[in-house]
Amino acid sequence: MISSSKVRQQFIDFFKSKEHHFVRSSPVFPIDDPTLLFTNAGMNQFKPIFLDQEKPKYNRVANSQKCIRASGKHNDLEEVGVDNYHHTFFEMLGNWSFGNYYKNESIKWAWELLTEVWKLDKSKLWVSIYKDDDETGEIWKQITDVDPNRILKFDKKENFWEMGETGPCGPCTEIHYYTGNDPQNQDSKGVNVLPEYREIWNLVFIQYNRKLDQSLENLPATHVDTGMGLERITAIINGYESNYDTDLFQPIIKAVEKISGKSIQFEDGIPHRVIADHLRMISFSIADGIMPGNEGRGYVVRRILRRALKFGRSLGLNNPFLHLLVDGLVEQMKDAFPEIYEKQSHVKKVILAEEKSFNRTLDKGLEIFENICNTLDGNIISGEDAFKLYDTYGFPLDLTELLAREKDLSVDISLFNKCMEQQRTRAREAGKFGVKVNENQWVQIEGLNKSNFIGYSENSSVSRIIKYRINKNESEIVLNNTPFYSESGGQVGDKGKIYNNDFSFNVLNTQKLGDDIIHYGRFINGKLLDDFTVTAEIDLSLRQSTEHNHTATHLLHKALKTNLGDHVNQAGSLVSPEKLRFDLTHYEQISKNDLMMIEKDVNSIILQNIKLNILETSFDSARKDGAEALFGEKYGDLVRVVDVPGYSKELCGGTHVSRTGDIGLFKIISESSLASGIRRIEAVTGKNAIDRVVINEQILDEISSVLNTSNDKVIIHIGDLKNKIKFLEKELNRINKKNQVELISDLMRNAIEINENKLIFSMVENISDLKEFGIQVLDKCVKKTAILLGLKLNNKPLVFCGVTPDLIGKIHAGNIVRELGSRMGGGGGGKPNLATAGGKDLNLLDDTLEFGKNKLIELLK
Ligand code: SER
């Protein structure tokens, strides 16, 4: 057997020998691509290079990329576990050429690796090419010994690869391998149709950009982007029929068999495979910083997690079990992906918390699901019901569909989607996952392709405009050098001005797109003529406030770890001039006392006025040095380390104060829950913190003056007041009770006699609970009495009706009040002997009571 680690290494070594540079896998979600929820191919992190927005550092690279295909254009969820070669999470081995080699070399090397290094049987290999790409067919024939009859043409669907709705794309050639049991009878018709003809390697010749309007734009250079699933190729090299037979899955599947006591034979092994697959997707997502939740990526992770739990139930695993499988996964993957080892305990805790919370709602939800099925007219579950299951019981749609399929039912998805629309508005996060349509033409002034950030040391610069574009609302300017920081790592983009003698441009935000630092804003005076030399000036006071908050964020991160424990990880942050926001993984409310200690620690570092040390070094040496790397950041080979010597060390590209004393003061203003297992802290620094303290002091002064006491005695005073209120409430209660006793006697004395019966009828006042009062009255009546009371409470009309047991045959209190309630625009009901009703319109109470009285008189006669 050859292990998956060895296959991975052989791939990388092979391409290193062809002068490729190894790059780390990027996280499972793209940091700065709003068009994608998850990394779905190895090429994602190179998208800006293909689009000519960024210059490559190396023009040949290779790696094994963590990919997720569980949403969007490339989504394999339904196949997972049912077949044995699709996955939600997989590793994509890839080699890339950025404007360097093209079709010849990529085809030659692919063939060499498969047939010479891995020695795959040539008589089982097939090649597919794009129908219009004869050139690629010729190359296959000329430089490899593939049987020409095994080169097949396919159309766009099969052989034109696109990463998403927009973005880099091009024709591709794919290599397929016959895995069936009858090699003598292979047939070209099976390729791209039958599962035994397995696609193993895709070589894409990137040459276009698909635009929003769906047109194709030629890219300035041609590139190669290849991708091969590690799981599939490992299975094939080993002669396994299933990816799940490889060492990537076997330890997990064995563990599932062990804890469930159900062998892989049970239900064809589908639950085992689904769980093993989903565990990898969930664990790597959480390790990269995604938290299960109700929106975006977090929602997809939660869905997959719940799907795994549902399959666990079919194995009888009703208690939390998924987190127990994490250790085995980590053991298998930690050498290739150290992040999974570093976040191991975090991943387990998050999964366990999700398992517990889901189990709580699942039983209830399943019950509701059964009810829905039992009362179903036909075989379609309505969209509203599916939405109710989603909204109230946390059933993702695909879980409902899965349960429905088991009963041969289907779900009305279009109505479900309608119901989801409102929820989605939130998930869209103010357009974060919508693509900004801004396709006015850039006006290019200089050929330069890269703008330089000089704002670590400069606040203003004399710069040249490289390009600009005028839009209706916000125009955009790119400079050769700029002191403006572009939003990243949680720190907001700088504001300020760009101007010369012709115009003044108000910069409202700064963002980075590829290598471009774009200043967004408006022309406020004059306009851009032919002088492209400008002064660029950031709003220094805003920048400084942001820096106070940014450095304070690092100090807070460290103080949280010290006071709460090592499980604390940063799950997100926002650093603006006004305040800082820090989301952290922590499983309960942070106590007031802990918050105080955290605040105190941060302020003590501020007081020590420590000089920051900021340096650039290699990623590996920074990590060895113990620098904190944030979840999901995309780091180059050179990283920036922000060191507060003796206290905190983080990888960070943001701007910071030069000494901690600059921050002035740090004040936490709120602590709240953001999602299960995530808390959010907001804090202010510098002038904002001082203002806050001053305002608090003023409020305290006012309270003291109202209470006519001094600040230090306020608490005692309030304590006294509370005691006094308690005493007075008791007194009031006593007096009310006494009054009620008298009121009841009055009511009984004034009862109307009808034949041998009595009717107690009245409007009452000063009663806080009409039903309770009515029952007291009823208790006092021995026999042959009916009671009808009315009350106006909180601007609403209420009625009470009660009868002694001997009158129940004659009068049904519940029916009486139901009628009275509906006359007042409301409703009510109760038992035959006592009932209450409420209405909406106060003015109807008198007439309604009168009506009730007459009705009772009739009945009592
Ligand atoms: N981007 C192509 C794919 O995902 C090749 O890597 O198939």
C-alpha cells in the first residue's frame, strides 16, 4: 500500500523537480473574494494573478489545496457517501503556470507523472479535450504515447472549466482512468458517463475572464491550472475501488464502526462514509476560523454538521459522538496541515457544543416532521412546513429533503425559498456576497501595475495617479504611492483627501483589489484635468484613533487568553476610529470580575508605555517564535510581526501606535453573545474612553444629587430605597386584600335574585388579576349563583364568568365568555364553571356586559 502522504509528497517533489515552487494551501474559504463562499479549487488563491491584478512571485507553483464543494457552482453534496468518490472536503493536488509554460509541458508532465512515476496502466487511461481545441488533441498525439483512439472530444459542459459565475476560465483537457472489472471491454461511450471511468486530473488552459454580463474577455497572458483529487488518485494507485478505502478515511470509518457497533455492511456503509466525509469538512472549516451559525459559511458548516448527526442517528448514535472522531482525523492530517493540530481542542469543543444544541432540538423537530407527514394530503411537504422546520427546529432544507426521501415524499422548494427570502437579507450581510457592479472603464494614465503602500511611515505623499474611473456615486483613484491604508485584517480603510491645483477629492474609503489600492470617494472641488501629480493626505486624527484601537485589540487578545484560558481564539474583529470589536471563542458569559481583570491588564500594559517592535520575517520563523497567527489569514512568505515586547506577538499587517502609552486608556463597553460559543467584546480607547469615564462620572453626580447624598453613599442610599419599596409593596398588598374581602361581601349583598337563583353582576376596579379574583368570589358562593364581572385593565376590556356546580347544566361559562369576547373584538374560553375573555375595544365593554347580563337572566329564569 502507498500512503496518501507519500502520494502528496511525490506529487510536490515531482513538480519541484520541474522548477515549481511549493506554496501553502490557502484556508478553506477565500479571504478577499466576495464571489465565493468556500475555496473550491486550488486556483482560487491565484485568481488575481490570472486576472492580471497581481504580479506572481513565482511563475511555476504547486501544492495540495484544501477544497470544499458543498455550495455554489461546484456542489457535490448529494453524491457524497452514496457513491465512493465525491466529497464535500478534499485535497486538490495542483500545478500552475502563470504566463510561463502552457499546453505542451503541462500535458507532458501529467502523462509522465501518471505513467512513469505512478505507473498507471496506459490501457486504462482516457483523455478528453474541448471540441474546438484541436491543438490540444495534436499535442497529446505528438508528445505522449496515449492511444489516439482514446482522445475524445466533449463540449462546454465537460471540457470548459469555470471557477464560478464570473472569473478566470478556459478550455480543459481531462485524464480519466477505467476502474471497472472488465478492462477488455472498455468503451469510449463510458467516459464522462459511467462511474467506473473516473476523471482524475483536469488541466485547464486559462485564457479568458467570464464577466458579469456573461461575455468572455481575453486575458493578457495564458496560464495553466491543473487539479487532481488526492483521495481519488491515492485510491487508484492502490487499486482500490473506493476513495474511502484509503488511509485518509479508513481510521475514521473504523472509529465509526467501533463507537456505533455497526459494521460497514450496515445500510451499505452510506452513514459511515457520510460521517467520515463530513467530519473532514467540518473540522477543517472550524480550524480555519468558521463558526457554525445561521449565515453564509457558518450556515453551510452547520448544515453539514447536522447532516452528519442525522446519519449518526441512523447508526443509533443518539448522543454526541462526532467530536470523538476528531483526534483520529488530526493524527492523519497534522503533518500536511499543522493548523488542524493547533486548533484540535477548539474544533472538538465547537463540534460538541453544536451536537448538544442540535440534539436538544432534533427530537422535537422529528416529532413535528412525523406530524406533518401523518397529516399530509398527497406526497409533497409544503414550503411553509419545511421553513417552519428550518426556522424553529434548525432543520436545514437538505435534512428535511433527506427525511422526506426516506418516506418517498418531496418538498416544495420554491415556496420554501420564498419564505427564506427575508432571512437571506440578513445573510447577504449588506451585500457582502453580492458582486459590486462597477464596470465603467478605467482611464489608465501610467503602465504601472502596482500601487505601493507607504503609510506605515508616511501620513502624506506627493504621488502620481496611475489610473482612475469616474462613477456616478463614488469615483475611484489608484496612485503609484499612497499613505492610505486599505481595509484588511479588521482594520477599516483610511479616509482623507487627494488634491492638486485642479481638484480636491474626498477619500471616503480605501480598499485593495489585487495589487491595486483603490481610493473611493467624491470630487468636491474642480475636476481632474491633465495634471496627474497630487498630494495624498490621510485624515491623521482618524488614523491615530484607529491605531489606538488596533494595538489595544492585540493587548485585549492576550489579556483574554491570560484570564480566560488558551481556548480563546479570535473569531473576527473590527478596528475603526470609534471603537474596537473583538469576537472570541468562549463558551459562557464572561463574568464582570473577569472583564475587570482583563481591562486592568490591558491598562497596566498601557501604563508601562512599552515601545512596539514591528519587523518583517518569514512565516515559519514567526510561528516558531510563538507569534499568534489569526484564523484564516492569507500570508505570503514574508510576514509582519507586531510585537509588544514581553506581552503580545501577532502576525499583522495593520497600523499601530509606537508606544502602548499612546493608547491612553482602555475601557470595555459591552460583552454579549454572538453565536453559540462566540462572545463579542466592544471597547473604546484614548479620547473616547476618557469621554466615557467623564460621562459616567457626570451620571453618578446627577444620581447623587437627585438622591441628595454623596457619590460614595449612593449604593447605600439605593439599598435603603429598595428596602422601603419592598415594605410599601407589602403594605399595599395587605390593604388591597382587605379591600377585596369587602368588595366580595358587597358583590354578594347586591346579587340580583332571579327565581331561586342569584346573579352577581358588576364592573370592578383595582384588580390586577380578574380570573383569580373571580375564583375567590365563586368560592364564597355556595349554590345557585352565576357571576359576571367586567374589568378595564391596561386599556383592554376583560370579562369573567363563573357558575356554582349546580348550575352547570343550565349555563356553560366557557360558551358565554366566548361570545362576549368576540363582541369586544377578541376571544376567550375556559371550563363550564369558570372562564375569562378579553377584547380589543374598551368602549364595547359596557354594552357587552349588559348583553351578558340579559343572557344570564334568561338562562336563570
Ligand atoms: N481548476 C480546475 C478544477 O478545479 C483545475 O484545477 O478542476
